[in-house]
Amino acid sequence: MNPSTPRPTPTPSPPAKPPPTPHPTPTLTRRASLPPLDPRRYAPSAARPVRAKSRSLDGFMDIQAHLHTWGQFVFSVTGVVRVSTDRATFLVPPSRGVWIPAGVVHAVTAVERCELRTLYLRDPPDEGEVWAENRVLEVSPLLRELAVQLARDEVEPAETMAIPVAEPVAVADREGWIGKLILDEIRRAPSLQLGVALPTDKRLRRLCEAVLAEPMRHASLDDWAAEVGASARTVSRLFRQELGSSYAQWRQQALLAEALRLAAHRKPMQVIAAELGYASASAFTAMVTRTVGMPPSRFFGQT
């Protein structure tokens, strides 16, 4: 190289990039599993045939599976709850309640923060075989207020109420009157085709619970079946054997349960239909009407 020729200036190396900052691993909220709230304290008797209990639950709380030797009617004043037995699950908004016969094991899951009201009944509301099974009933405004008041009286003893202690009979009479009205309202309440049957087969149970948790995660039975290590043919056979229905029929009930949850948040019908994969609100309305025998406006308790 000619000495008079200037040497080229070396290009500086780019600064080393700092190592990427790792994204924090999201912390999963663990659901709190709680025992029943001292049920014997509220046990109904011949002298007090209808008792009431109130309980607040956050959205990550479950009440552990248990049973009573008396029947009960449970609903939420605010928020959506799921009531599950060994053979079915019921997703209920505030306009609905679940009748649970004596001796039936059940658990309660708070889908969101809710205010539970539970009515304990010494005897079924009426005679008849229908009261030997779980039933979903409409909760009238009167029934809701009666249950709220009876539960309030349970935690406000007579000495704290505006009733003279010298008149305890007045307190007993009040409870008796409210209890009789509650029984009459439950007897009159329309029964609804609401509830999703659950199987006993472990693989199918796991699949069904996954669909209920995220109904739109998969579009086909093949994909759902793959999650539990089975073929679609095997799963179809299990649906027939265990639940007496096809997967499509069962999934329709699961979609109705999810629609109830969305409707409880006052989502418009068009939005609900779209989120559940229906091409139009009219197609979704037709499915609901065909399945439960009433239009969505009534079924969802919307005005």
C-alpha cells in the first residue's frame, strides 16, 4: 500500500444488545375451597320448618361438596353461581335458583363475586316425585325479598330488633308467616329446563368440565377428544351410554349455560350470539326457543 494513502478508519462494532428481559410468569389465582358454613346452626325443625342463611363469596371461592338431611333452595341475590351434583351442573343467575333434595351431595362455585341466600326446608315444598330431583326454578321478586328478610332476621336476634323482648311470640309468628309465604312461592315458581348433565366416566367427565370452562376453545369433537386421549368415535359412544344424548345435544345445553352467564352481565343478544359462534342473533334466538320452549328475553330473565 502506498504510504501516502490514508488508512481506512475501521467501522466500530455495534454495542452488544442487552439480554432480553424475561417476561414475568403470570401468577395463577388459586381457587379457595371452603367448608360449608356451620349448617347445623341453621337446621330446620318442626318448630322452625324454614330457615335462611346468607353468605358472600368472591369469584375465586368454592364451597366444598357436602350434603344435608333436609332439602334446600339456593340462589344468588347478585352474581352468577354454579351448583354441581355428581350427575349435573347448574349455572344460575340471580333470577334462578336450584332446589336440592335431602341427601344429595352438592358443591357451589362462585363464577364471580356473589351474595348467596340459602333456604333450608324441613320438608319438600309440596308432595310429588318432582321434588325428589334437582330442579331449577324462577326466583320471583317476592321470593327473593322474603329470603333476604328471613336471612337478615337470623343474624339480628330479637333483642336487637324493634320488637319488645316481652313479646317473643311476635318474632316466632313473623318467622312462621315468612316461612309459609316462602313455601308458597317455591310451589308456584315455574320450573326451567336448565342444567347440564355430567357423566361418571372419568375421561368423559374431564372433557365435559373442560367444555363448560371454555366452550369455544375447540370447534370440533375431534379436538376435544384428543385432549383426553380418546377418539371422537369413543367419546360419541360414551355420550350415548352415559348421558343418553349426542355430543351436539349436550353441547347445546353447555352453550345455554354459558349464554346465561353472559346475559347476567347484560350483554346484548347479538354479542352473546357472536361469542357462542352463531352467525346471527336470529339463529341463536331460534335455538334457544327450540330448546327451552321460550324466547331468550324470558329465558335469560331480561326485560
